[in-house]
Amino acid sequence: SDKIEDELEMTTVCHRPEGLEQLEAQTNFTKRELQVLYRGFKNECPSGVVNEETFKQIYAQFFPHGDASTYAHYLFNAFDTAQNGSVKFEDFVMALSILLRGTVHEKLRWTFNLYDINKDGYINKEEMMDIVKAIYDMMGKYTYPVLKEDAPRQHVEVFFQKMDKNKDGVVTLDEFLESCQE
């Protein structure tokens, strides 16, 4: 069985990033930081590519008391910019660069994209509800104080009261940016 696994490993398509110089120019990381990140990435994902299942397993480790799978699904889709079912090191680093060292505007844009599940350029109440439920599921039953059943719905209502400036039932990127920066 070890021989079969070795052969499988050999036939798995491996992905190598284009070159750290290019990534250094495109991100807010130094070459040294990129090397450290790459080592960690390759350690978790020897093939150089993460599929959604692996991503969920890695993410689940951070939330042992809850079910992080739905939120991880949305997060994976936000990382998977090519929408091809896999996240390469470049995708991972570009997102990390924005989330850790991007401008407020870049971070908000990225978050808007995460919440805009169907990628139509708007966040509607259903999408927001799905995200909020996923966050509550991820946090698990051990939140303090204990949450009421309709907490997610109330959360979404408050969000829309603040964000939906023209009261048309959807939140645009401009409304989202404006509200968050207030």
C-alpha cells in the first residue's frame, strides 16, 4: 500500500508558484516572509494546491467547538479567485496580503466579495443570513452569553438598517464601503 501511495503522490499534479520576486511585487510581504509562508503552505498541502475539503479540515482545527464547514466554504470561494475549485499558493498569499496588510478599502472590498455569495455585485438579506448563520455555527454552542434562536435574523436586520442606504433591499459595494467607514 505504501508503494501505491508513493505512485499516487507522483501522479498528483504539483503546482509551483511563478517566482517569489513576482509575488513580492504583487503583495505586501518581503521575500523572507513569502519563503516562510510557502514552507507552511507546502507543509499542509504538499501538492501546492488546496481543494475545498482540505481547506475545511484545516479551518475546522481553529473552531473545535463549532461547525466551521459552511463558513470555510464561503471563505474558500473568496480565496478561489479563478473559481476553479482550488486555491494555489499565489491565491492564498494575495488574500493574506490584503487581510493582514491591505488598506482599509482593500480589506472592505475583500469582505464585500466574501459576503456577495453569488457574485452579482450586491449583498441581499439571504446572502447575509447565510453568512451570519455560518458564523454562529462556527462559533458553536459555547458562545457567551447564550444566543437566542432568532439572533442571526436580528443581526441581519441591524446590518441592513445601517448599510442599505437607499432602502432597496440590497447592499452595493459603495453602500458597504460608506457604512463601514462611518
